[in-house]
Amino acid sequence: MTGLFRKMPKSTLSIVLLLTAWRLAAEGVLLFRGVPFPTPEETFLRLLELLAGKNLAGHSLYVHLFSSLRRWATGFAVAAASGVLYGLAAGRVRALERATSEIPQFLLLIPGLAWVPVAILLFGIGERATLFMIAVSAFAPIAVSVLGGAKNVDTRLLRAAQMLGAGEGTLFFHVFLPATLPSILSGLRIGLGTSWRVLVAAEMVVGSGTGLGYSLIQARWTLDYASSFACIAAICLIGFFFERVLIRRLERGTLDRWAPVSEKG
């Protein structure tokens, strides 16, 4: 048995262990509490039903999925643009860095759900409140990562480029920006995961009738726990695809193409 585990890929082993723990938890809850707990098999079958078109909270799963992805893309785009621009600017302008560098650090300490009362006071219940929570939560890790990378750019690279006659534009786009690229991509990856988690939580609290978070909490209120677990599975799979598959591959390819040699090894 030990030899079999050793031959398994890490991802396969992790999935097997997770599903086994899930199955044991379901049996334990039913045995000791007498409460039905959705098993992996039941959750998978319900997910197939939802994918086949069965309604959930008044809409198909595809409507909820599209709504969540649209909000996520919008909020994350705002956070990414503002976080990267701030980090690069503060990394180049020391006065700006000294005056503002503690602000993203402070925002980083605030949990995403803590923004609920602020979002409601500013925008009420609905779409704009959700977008605000996504953007403000994802901004902090992106800004902190980009600023850290910008501050630690090897000054020898900058001086060498200046000695070769590079102007400010060339210096920024061909030396400073590529040297900061690993930190930018790292911050975007962290911000992506943060924004996805906050999106789901925001839809559960300030949602406006659609979205995976909204459908999850509605299924819970109607005691349709199999659908709740199916929504959790969909949330997990989508987040895994974007963070572990898409962004990491983009990160590796971009670094191979643009990052300085010293940043790759």
C-alpha cells in the first residue's frame, strides 16, 4: 500500500486523501448526529444535474457562473491595474513610498468580509457593493508584492543601463519593469485567489439574485445541502483552474520570455 502511494502523482494522492476524508466525515456525521451529510458521490450527481440544466435559486448554474465570473473579472481588473500602478510608482518615487507604503500593509490585515458594512453604506445591497469588496480586498496583496519587488530591483542593472545611455523610458520598460515582473506576477496570483474568495463571500451577503455565492447560501436556506456542496465543488474547481493552471502557466511563460536571467534561477 505504501508503495502504491509513492507511485501516485502528488495531485492524485491529494485528491484521493481528500475524497476519503470527505467520505469518512459524511459517515461519521450520519452515525453520531443522525444528520444526512452529502457524500462525494451525491455531490457529483447533483453537480451533473445542475450542469444538465436543473434550476438553482431560480436560474441555471450557467447563469450563476457567468454572473460570478463577470463580477470577478471586473473587480479583479480594477484591483490589478491600481495595485500594479501604485507599486511601480511607489517603487520609483521614494517620497510616495515613504508617505503611503503602510496603507496597503494596513489593508492587508482586514479580512474581506469586514468590508461588508463599508460596502453597504457606500453602495447599498447589490452589484457595486460586491465589486467594491473584490477590488479593495485584492488591491492590498498586489500592491504589497509589486512594491516589494520594485524596491528590491538590483541597482547595478539600473546603473549599467544608465552608463550605456538608456533614457528614462528605456530604463523603465527594459530594465525596471522586467526586473519587477516576478513580483508583479506573484502579486497577481495571490490577488486572484483573494478576489475569488471574497467574491463568493460577498455574493452570499450582499448578492443581488445571481452568482455562485448567492446560489450556495440559497440552497443552504432551503436545506438542499447536496446543491450547496455542488456549488462549493464548482467554486473550488474554477478557482483551481485559474490560479493553479492558467495563471501559473502564464507566470512561467512570461518569466521565461521577459525576466532577467538573475530572476529565473
